[in-house]
Amino acid sequence: MQYNVRYIQCDIRGLLANIEYDGRLSATAYIILAVVLLGIIAGLGWCFYRAVMATEKPLEPQHPDEVGDE
């Protein structure tokens, strides 16, 4: 399998850097991608769990004089 290697020049505040890009992700990139995706999935799961737990609690009507510490 042959990959096309592209060299990209980036000008960052006057510093030139050659970036070698061969169309594949490195192992570090896959680890970062996995951690980010797991964080997003865990966060959405946590939000869904909190929403389900909030709907299961029986709600009783609150009167205005019962709300707060006043």
C-alpha cells in the first residue's frame, strides 16, 4: 500500500515548520481521540441518568411560603 506524503508549510508567528502528513493518524492521535469520545459519551450518559432520576421522584406541590429560608 502506498501513501501520498504531503509536506505542509505552516507560518506560525514568523516560524516556518514543515509538517509531514501521510494520511494516517498516529497512536497518540488515536489515544487522544478515544479519550475525547469516551468523555463525550460518559457526559451524555451522566446527563441522561440525571434526567431519568429527576423524573422518577414524586413531586408534591410547593406553596410559596414553603420555598427558601424566609
